[in-house]
Amino acid sequence: MLDSLPENWIYTGLAVLIGGIAVSLTIHWTARSMDTGAHVWSRALRRRMGVLPERRIGELRWVALALQFTLWTVMGYVLLRLWELDELGHNFVDTLLGTGIKLGANTTIVPGKVLLGLLAFLLLVTFTRWFKRKLERDLLPLTNMEPSVRLSVATLFGYVTFIFAMMVGLSAAGLNLSKIALVAGALSVGIGFGLQNIVNNFVSGLILLFERPVRVGDYIKVGSTLGYVRSIRIRSTEIENDERVSVIVPNSALLQAEVENWNYRSNLGRVVVGFNVSHSTDPEQMRQLLLDAAIAHPQVFKQGEMSTVLGPSVALKDVTESSMRFELTAGVRNINARGGVASDLRFDVMRRIRESDPPIQFPQTTVWMREVEPAAPPALR
């Protein structure tokens, strides 16, 4: 078969094929290096784009696929031009970019426009994600906005730009947006019932971003989950508990259930520390000891320091048959440090109890044991 082809066709075909393979391997190598950061230049470019070292760039595979399709399409056209098959090349380009391929009576697909729409969508999404990260990390911190407000602005920017990129891609692909709107309107009822839960969580996420009853960094309790809010996404919110385990909570749960937000008004909080001592302890001595320990801690508010926060107080909560229970209540400057403050107070109180004069005793349980004569064997009884 090769003997029947002109000699120049064979050489040009091999040259175009080798060149196409070389460019194709270059595209694959570049995309892989950018995705993994395997080289110095790719790591520097990833830093410029604001991509974390361990994060993969998912859009690269689609961009590489679109570039591969474009490459081999151009190679095919160049080969036809080199072989002086102008009419065939013209038909090829016309089918690719103009008339397209007909599927049925009323459906025509233009591969070039579809490829152009896909490239436009991918490039816009990649650019907007990069700009969203730059907006969140570099530009918005220059303003006086709170961190939670900055996150809300960046998240809404991501939503709007994604929808814009999708509309531009569909328009570039040759789809009539008015017809899409009609179809979407006709299917809205069915989609509303079928995706009710997803839509509910999406709308709840928007309400959380606008109303901000829960913000990133808040310490909240939802049901049995207690931890810090790390991120608020389209469908769910990530909460990191004290064991550093991420719990994914649907956004609708944050609006429908009772939520305890410890940072909603301010970062001020309080700790309650309890101690049981014996009945022989002087209550006034124990009360003063607990107050001295609280006043000595730098994170505890002193009496009269703030009008909205009460100073430390001690209450005799209960008197049982074996002990007296005292509880120390103290306001702390940062609620996120309440665990460490409570631990420091316990250590300090235990030290003061050991050094107290007269000594303070903890409740003790005395067990009396007496010997019981063994019972006589049944036969002797």
C-alpha cells in the first residue's frame, strides 16, 4: 500500500506524525509536572498560582485533553495541505468549524465550537479559582474585614464566576441559552423534587454566608458534634473536633437544629472547676484558696475589670454525707483557651491545698471489716 503513495506523501506524513508525537509528549510532560510539582520551574509556577504543595490541579487533565484534540486536528489539516488536497482540507475545516456533523434532523454538532467552549470554560474556571485564592489570601486581608466576612466574599465570588464561566462555555459551544432557559424552566419542578436535599443545603449555605450565624473559626456544638468550624462549602460545613477529626455537617442542619456558638458575640467565656473536700475543712478557707488561684491566673478576669464580665466566684454547691463540693466560676479572655485555663487552675489549687495551713483534707471512705466464724457443716448442725 505504501508503494502506491507518492514518495513525498510518505516523508511528509512521517514528519508530521513525529512532530505531533513530540508535541503531544511535551503537553503530557508539562501537565504532569505542573500537577505534581516535580521540577523547580513547576513548583515556582504553582506558588505563583497560589496552589498548595500537596494539592493536585484537577483542571489540568481536561486542558491537556483539549490541547491534544486541538493538536491532532491541526496536524490533520496541515497534512492535507502538504499533500495538496485543498478541497478535502477545506471540507475538513468546514466540517470542523462551520457546518458540523448532523445528528438527526434538527441536531448539529460543530466539534470546533464544542472544543472552543470546553477550552473557554476550563481556562475561565482555572483563572477564577486562582484569583479566588489570591483574593482570599492576599487582597482581602489588606482590608479591615473580619476573617469570616473575607471568606464569605471569596466564596460568593467563586460561585458567581463559576456560573459565568459555565455560561460563556455553553455560549462558545454554540448552544442557544434561551432554549436552555426554557428547558431548565420545564425541568425545574422535577429537579426541585429530585434534588430537594441538595438545593436545600445549597440555599442554607448561602444563608450562612450572608447571615453569618456560624463563621469560620467559631467553636460550635451541633447535636453531638463539638468543634471548630474550618470551612463552609456549597453543600456542607466542615467541623474539626478536639480529636482533630473532621466532621462534615450538612448546611441545612446548622439552620434547622439548635446550634451552640461559643464565639457568636465575642471570644469571652468562662470555666467552671469543681472540688470535693472533707467536712472538716473550713469553708471560708477553701473559698479564699479558690479565689486566690483564679485571681493569680493571667487569663482570668479580675473583679471589676470589665463591666460585662463578672469576676471569679466560689459557690458551695452541695453537702453530702461524705464531702462538701465547691465550684469555682471564672471568666476567661479567650474561650478557645478555656481547657488550658481549667487545667492550670486545677494544678494551682492542688498545690495550694498541699501547702494550706491548716491542711485541707479530701473526703475518705473507711471500710470496716470483721471476721465471721465459719458456719458448721450441715451434718453437725
